[in-house]
Amino acid sequence: MKKYKSKEYEKDCRICGYYNEAPLNIARAVTRQVLDEEKIHYHENDFEYYIFIRGKGKVLIGEQEWQYETGDVFLIEPMEKHKMVEILEETDYITVRSNVNPGNKVVVE
């Protein structure tokens, strides 16, 4: 488990599985803004879930923008472009990604 705090997160962000060969990469974060480093990207082989515990905002998945709110879950398939677009209310969310190839994130933007 790696724990870090960024100036962009209001609380600690916790990540498990990203830095080794664990079968899942699980991260939880609380934020009030889209991270500066957030770019449109995709994962070549991995599925990813966005699980919104609390908050409201917008995500881009494929070519479509979706509004999310507390309780929403989105599945992002391999090769599907995605990013957080806008955070309208402080958001507490979890991402769960299969970790087939940990280094396979491809930034498009």
C-alpha cells in the first residue's frame, strides 16, 4: 500500500497494487478539483471501474461525457479513452483497475 498526499487532494490518496504485480490496482481519493495531471488516456489491456462514494461531476468515457453523482459506477473497457472532466461537488471515489500490465497507460491528450 502506498499512501501519498498531493496539494490537489484534500485528503490522502491511497493506492494498492500499482507498484507491484498484484492482480488489481485500487485507489481511493477525495478531491475538489480535477487533477492538473489528469489527461485523456486509455489502458491497452485493463478494465477500470470508477466508483463514486460521494460527490457530483462529469467524466469523459469514449466520446461521451457522463454526469456522475453519489453511488454511480462506470466500467471503462480496454482501449476506451477516459478522464475526469469536472468536479462540481467534493468527490470521494475509488478506481479499481485490472493490473494485467501496470505500465500500459497511454496518454492521448
